Amino acid sequence: MVREILKFPHPMLKTPTQKVDVINREIRELVNDMFETMYHAEGVGLAANQIGVSLKVMVIDTSKKEGSPPIKAVIINPELVEAEGQIKYREGCLSFPGLVVEVSRYSKVKVKATDLNGEEKIYEFEGFPAIVFQHEMDHLEGITFIDRVNGLKRRLALDRYAKLQKEKV
């Protein structure tokens, strides 16, 4: 089922999510809905709180991004274990339709998380998948990509976003 994606400044986007204790039918349905919603919106990543569910669950699928390793993953209760390098990338966000800002991220990350079978896994992401992971991880912590930009750039981006929202009305 395609769900509504919350738009900034919805308060849930600024609220850290809760740990998943049990992977049950509800969680599996949530993950299916998240993939459906993400594909419908033509995204490459989605955090549960972007569709109004305050749980540490994200889905990623970078297979549609040209030149990117095709990674499809369900990541539950992620923890960043290692991070290295720096990369700047012009990011968009399904909760900020139309807005793109340059954000500095780690170029390589190592992540400990639970998969949909309840098994603990180690994921290593590099390049674009690493950027997507960090973007979604921020969402789970109540941080938006606009929080990663400072000063004037941030104000200009928020002004641009406000203008984009007015144009849609």
C-alpha cells in the first residue's frame, strides 16, 4: 500500500524514532508499504518516520541510480560502526519535494543492523549507497538534510523550499 509521505515541517520528521523489539507481521507489512511508497515517489531510500511510523526502519534501493552499485536493503535498528572519507553530494528528499542541497557525508560507512529475518548483519556502503544510508539514518534520528547545512545556505534552502510549496498550492 502506498502511504502518504510526510512533508517538512511535520514534527515527526524532527523526532527520533524508537527501536524495533520484535520483527512480526506488522513490521513486514510496514517494510512492504515503505518499498511501495518509495518506488511510487521515485525515491532511493525511505525512513519509517517519513510515512508517520516512529520506528528505526529504513529501506534502500539504489538499483535505479545509474553508475551506483545496485543495493536493495531493509535496515532495522541501524548503528554506525565505522565511517571514513568525505564526499559532497547534491541531495534531494521525498519530505522536501523539489529541494536539492549539497551535503557533506562520509564516503564509506560500516553499519550493524537487523534484517527482516531478525538476523544481525554488517553492511558496508560506499559512494552513493553510503550517502543514501546516512540520509535515512539521519531521518531515524530526527535530523533532516537541511540540518546538515549551515548559515546562509540553510536559510536560502528553506526560502527556496517555502517558495516551492507556495507554487504547488
